[in-house]
Amino acid sequence: MIEVSVIAPCLNEEENIEPLVKRINKALNKARINGEIILINDGSKDDTLSTLKKVKSKTKNLIIINHNKNKGIVEAWKSGLRKATGRYVITTDSDLQYLPEDIPRLYKKIKGSKFDLVQGRREKDEEKNFIRDSLSVSLSFILNRIFSMKLKDIKSGFIIYKRKVFKDILDYKKNYNLFQHFVTVAAHWKGYKIKQIPVKFAKRKHGKSFINAVPVKFIVKILLDIPKAISEYRLNHNNHRNKRLP
């Protein structure tokens, strides 16, 4: 029986695929966690898909999904979730900035606990980036104030969920641009218990961050999403509160 499904969208990450899979499996095996890895090629323009197929040929627990066109992180998550069979689901990036070695720590924290999801908050940052760091701090401050939360690094996508909880969180009504930044908002207002633990954030060795390429566009999209989240969660809180799943 699969205990953990690791889901990671991949966009132009050909150089990171093989080490990502090797390090995830090494971490899972060392911790004696029975897991599967689900990697989604999300419209990459490089050799990500062919690299995935090459690694798949020698990796039994690797599942690959191909999006011919880029659909974004959340749609990649949804595709991965449809294939996932694990009791728990972990979302991470494929650029190896979140360390695969921290996966067992997330799992240990949620297993047998009262928590519905555990989020890795970036505490030890090897790659100082003014744009990304400013966005993270500002977004966390704004969302905490608006949605009555007390979380750090809300923007972190390194999270382990109970699988049914993740499915429920992704069941939203509004047309968001970047829903991935409202995951903890949705979880909080649906009554789920959230825990954060500190994780290391490594320096990117290969590829480029899409945030740095078009920061203004990224910021605008988030600002446009905030009123949608207010309407869906804060203004309709009676429809969401205490909607916890077993």
C-alpha cells in the first residue's frame, strides 16, 4: 500500500529530473516510507519530457503525466492528484530548492497527529533573492491580516496533506490566477488544522525562476486573486467552517 504520493510539476527542468527522483527515493527508502513519485511535464520547451521518460524506464515508482501546453502549477497538482494513491500527498517543486531529504520530516509530523496538513516554511535560505523574499513576506503579512491567520511563509508550496483534504482544498469555485498561494487560506477557512515546520531552502543550480522573469505580472495576478478569495472564503465562511474530513 502506498503511504505517500509526491507530486511535482515540471517546467523546463530537464537537468533537475534525474537528481530529483534519485533524492526523493533515497529519502523515502531511508525512512522506510512506501511512496510513489508523480511528475507532471507542464508544457516544457526543453527536453524535460524525454528526460522523464528516460528516468521512468529505470524507476518503478515513477508516474509521469504530460501536459502538451502549460496549464500552471494548480492544474498540474490536479492531474497528479487524480493519479495519486497514497494516504498522504506531498507537493514540492522540481527545482530541488525544497530538499527531498526533508520529506520524511513532514511525514513524521503529520502521521498519527491531529494535523490535516503540514507546511514547510523556508527558514534557512541559501539563495537570498530580494524579489522573492519581499513577495513572500508581504504576501504572508497581507493574507494573515485579511484572513485572520498567524502563519509564516504562506507562499511555500512544500506541503504534506491527507489526500482527501488536498482534494477538498482544490475544490474551489472562483477563477483564480495563482490559487497555489491561497492553499492555506482555503485550508484555514474550511476548518483544517495546519502545522508549519522550518525547512532549508537551497540555492537553485539549474533553470530559472518564472517569478524573477515577470515580477510585476506575478504581483498583479496575486492582487487580483485576493478579492476572489475574500468572497469565496471570508464572506462565505459559514459554508466552510468545520468542514473537516476523516
